[in-house]
Amino acid sequence: MSKTVQFQDFDRSILLKIFPLPLLYVGNHITGLASTKKLSLPMFTVLRKFTILMTMILEAYILKKTFPKRLIYSVVTMVLGALVAASSDLAFDLEAYTFILLNDAFTAANGVYTKKKLGIEGLGKYGVLFYNALIIVIPTILASSHIRGLVAFLFRFVLMYSIVLCSYYNSALTTTVVGAIKNVAVAYIGIFVGGDYLFSWTNFLGLGIW
């Protein structure tokens, strides 16, 4: 009302402009919850490394970006660490791995398409955030009808806001890498706190290759 934040008023074109962000968000939400439930925290965080590789591939394909060789080598090294850890995962679960890889794909696609939508005339960062949240808010609240679910939704909304802002000022790959930094602490804390991590030296070595 004070014109502090401005973006295009709603019309039929908004749905086409914002698509497929709401679907990617819901897919990311569902697969993230499913994979977190089935995987130990260390393996969840280490398998999230594939998001960085997928983001780089999608940025090259959709946004036509190129990357320096040193960046490519760094990403490949991180993925090799994930493969080493996965090769000796004593609690391997095919369904869990399927969910986490789908979650990686949804996260990567969400980041890249968010960056792409930020360049659409009339939307901007606040338009992308508002209309994406507006479309998903009803189905998300229905799916999260209890208090814990609503609190989780609020946290994910704050996360979505931070991702949009980070993507506005940086590349989708930078946003993904910055988000992955926290996974270092989560992985090592999860070894001692979660209670569901099965130790092996090969797996531990893979967790350490960042």
C-alpha cells in the first residue's frame, strides 16, 4: 500500500510467468521430508552434494552459463566424496537414495528457475516470492494441518525468501554452494547425535571430502 514493494498485479499471465516454481517447491518439500526420515543426517547431507553438480549442469543448459575449470574440478571432487561415502553406506536403502536424488534435482531446478524468473519483467524478486508463496500456501497448509507442520511451513517460507534474495544477487550455483556449507557441521554433528549412523572408515572418509 505504501509502494515500498512493487510488482505486477495478478492476472492470468502470472501463472505462466511463475510456472514451474510452485511445483518444484512442493516436490522439493515432499522429497526432502521423505529422504530426511529414511536417511541418517550424515548421509543425507553428503548426498545433498549432488545438488551442486545438478545446479551447475542446469545453469549451463538453461541459463547458458560457463564455469572456470577450477570450479568444475572442485564440484567433481565433492561429488567423488559423496560417491565414496555412498559406496560404504552400511545402512543403504534404495528408496531413501531415490528420494534424496529427487530432492537434489528439485532443489537444483528450483534454484535455476528462480534465477531465470527473477529476470522476467514485472515480477522482480518480490513478485517471484509473493506469487510463488500465494500459489503454494493453501495446499501446503492443508498438508500441514497440525501445529508442527505450520511451524515447518513458516521456516520453509523464510528459507524460500532467503533463497530468492541470494539468487537475486548471486548465481544459482553460488546459492547452492553457500547452502551446502552448513552441511559440514550437520554431517559431523549427526554422527554423534542422530543415533542412526553406521560407522565405516570408507564412509567417514567420503564424508570428509568437501
